[in-house]
Amino acid sequence: MFVLKDIFSVSLILFSVIDIIGSVPVVIDLRKKQGKIHSGRATIISGILMIAFLFLGQSILSLFGLDIGSFAVAGAIVMFIIAMEMILGITLFKNEGSSKSGSIVPLAFPLIAGAGTLTTILSVISVYDTQKVIVGIIVILLFVYLVLKSTNWLERKLGESGFDVLRRVFGIILLAISVKIFKTHIGLI
């Protein structure tokens, strides 16, 4: 049985980590440089990466002798750092790469399905059912697609200060979520 609260929580966590609203300026800049962004292609490739990591991530961890609790704590720390970036307006993680395939690199990976997102997926799978995580991924991907399709409109409506406020609000939410995941798993290590 699906619990909407859990699906909403997973979607909100992924929304905060992906920070597609905060990435709109990057998407707009990419669109200006390359002329066109393929929103559908970027969304589908991101979804494939996320769902593949959902199912293969555990195997990859066991290959390196790691348990999900340790990875969840590591993911919580990464989410904490990302949240601090969002709140303080600083950049600690740099996304490098300029390619003619802007819909895939850097948009699908690492902007949407980057290290933070993949780490978060393995962290939330330790708290929520696989089905709820998949539905949460689909919900957030639908939202990501809509945002990518409407970047020009969003640019006109929100302006730079509007994006700044949204980024900080979701940074605080992500910070609280990372602390919760950390508290849940620190005793299990």
C-alpha cells in the first residue's frame, strides 16, 4: 500500500537535492550557449540513471565492502554540504564539463542525476520502500521536465531574487532532512 506522505517525502528530498529551480540559471545559460536543450532526453536519461542506481547501488556498495548504513551517513553528509551551499550561496562542488551534448552532460548528469542525487537515492532506500522511491523519482522527473520546458517563462516571472529565495528555503529543508538521515543511521554503524 502506497502512503502519499512517504512518496511526497521522497519527492521533496529529491527535489531539494536536484534543486532544479536553483539550476534554472544554469539551464538558461546552457540553452543560450547551445541553442537548444532536449528536455525530454535529459529527463529520461536522468531517470534511467536514478532507477539503475536504485537497483544496482547496493551491489556496487557490496563490491567495495560497504553497508547501506555507512553509505546513508555519507549521503547525509553530502546532502548537508549541498544544503549549506544552497543556504549560504557558496559553491563547494563544481560541475565541470562543456560538451556539445548539453542535454546529457552536464544537464542529465551531473546536474539532475549527479553524485548528490545518487547518494540520496541510496540513503532514502534505507528509510522508504523501493516502490515509493520509484514513484518519488517519477514524480520529481515529471516536475523536472516541466521546469526544463518552462525555463524561459520562469526566467521572466521569478527573476534572480525569486530563485535565490527558493534556493535558500529548500536548502533549509534539505539540511533538516540530512540531519534526520544522519541521526537515524549513525547508531547502526
